[in-house]
Amino acid sequence: MTLDNTKKNGKEATREQQVADRYRRNRKNNTTTEDERLLKRPTRPLVRPSEPVPQEQIQEEDHAIERALNFDFTITDPWRVFRIMSEFVNGFDALAHVPPSVAIFGSARTKRDVPNYQAAVETATLLARAGFGIITGGGPGIMEAANKGAQEGRNLSVGCNIELPFEQHSNPYLDIDLEFKYFFVRKTLFVKYSSAFVIFPGGFGTMDELFEALTLIQTKKVSNFPIILYGSAYWGGLMSWLRETMLNLENVSADDLDLLRLSDSPKEICDWVCEAYEQNSILEKSDPNRETSIR
């Protein structure tokens, strides 16, 4: 073997190793989630408007398309469009024929021996017996309690899990178990296939789902559906702040606050959801062209 061939083979082996290492870094078991990789952008130097754009930045942008056509294409934004689309298609296909359902949210950290866990089981059981499937984030805590209640009420139990840096296993009470890389795909399915949201005490994720739904209803992007908060002791401070601060500053209207209901009774929650569903059914029969948006 000649010296040139040896050098060539060595370079090819090095390049192959670099590609393999790069692929491993993007495998599912990496601690960096797909959402993080999607939102991450390289740091660029600040350039004053009066200064010319650095030549390095111009070259970097010129070569972006060329890199996308090679191995980089599989880990850049154009490729992710197909992955995002596949998550929507898979989710729509799996849930297309579910019965009328209620999404129940709450903390994944809620222990099984606390009152909120038992209340979530009872609420989901009553809703299931009334004819509703139950949709949750598929994890532990309140989500597990709600899925358990769905099975005790002998109705469909759905979990829409999410890829996180720390492992979140699906709970054992699921009839349909979906996994997502993207929060926005998951939240779309919650809204599309739910006739009501029941929000138990939770953290940032629970608040995100709560205010996402409120925003969509307030802006009429989706048809109005009940949003019910369980636990006056937990949510009372938030409700007071909304009324005394946000409303007083006219950042919302009184009608916006009417979108939220507060309850400490699983039976009352079930009654509200049933009443709202029956009322919507009547409206749809009287006006077939009634706007229901994505729902």
C-alpha cells in the first residue's frame, strides 16, 4: 500500500468516526431534547449597523445550503419539518376515533397518598362513567391518577407523553400511549380532542397548558370549552390576582375571567362538563355551520 493510500484511508476513517460521533450525540438517549436542538442557534458576534458584516459570517451563510444537502440535512430545520409532520400525522391517526374526551392536567410530582391524587381518580372515574374518555400527559402524579380513574370508570384512557431531559415513564393505566418530541404538537392534540380541561394543582407545565387554552379561547382560535380549576386553596391566590391586578389594569375583560371556573367537588366538575357538552351539542344541531375551529 502506498503512502498516499495510507493517508487517504486514514482521512476517510477519521471522517467516518466524526460522522458516527456526531450521530451518537443526536440519539434519543442524549440528555439534550429535540426541542432544545430545534431552538438552539449558534452565537454570532454583535455588529453595529454602521459596521460591515464580517466575512466569516457571510461565508457561513453562503455554505448553509451546501451543508444542508449533505449529512447536516438530517439534523437541521428543513429535516425537522418532516419529523414534526410525522408527529401530527401519528397523533391524529391514533386519536381520530376517540369518544368525546376530557383532558386532565396536574403535577407529575403528586404522591399517591395525598388528597389531590384521590380527587383526580374520583373526577376521572365520574367523567368516564358519564361517557367521556380521559386524556392526560401520560406520566405519573395527577396524570396517573386521571388515567387510573378512566379505567375504573371503564372508558378510554389516553396518555400523550413528552420527551424530557430527565426520564418520564408512561404510567401503567393507558389504553393509548403516544410519545412526542415537541410540546406544541402535544398541546395541539390536547385541544383538538378534548371537550373540557380540568386543571389540578401543578407547576409550570400545568400553568402553560392552562393559559394556552385560555389564550386560544379568548382569541377565538378554538370554540369555547370549559376550563375548570380543582382546588380553591391552591388556585384562589391566582384568581384574586387576575381580578385585582390584571382586570383592574384592563389587561383582560370581565368576560375573559368568566372562562375559568373553580371547584372543590369532583361531582360538580362532572356536572359542569356534561352540561357544557350537551349545550354545545344543541348549538351544533341548531347551527351546522357553527365555527368550531380546529376542534
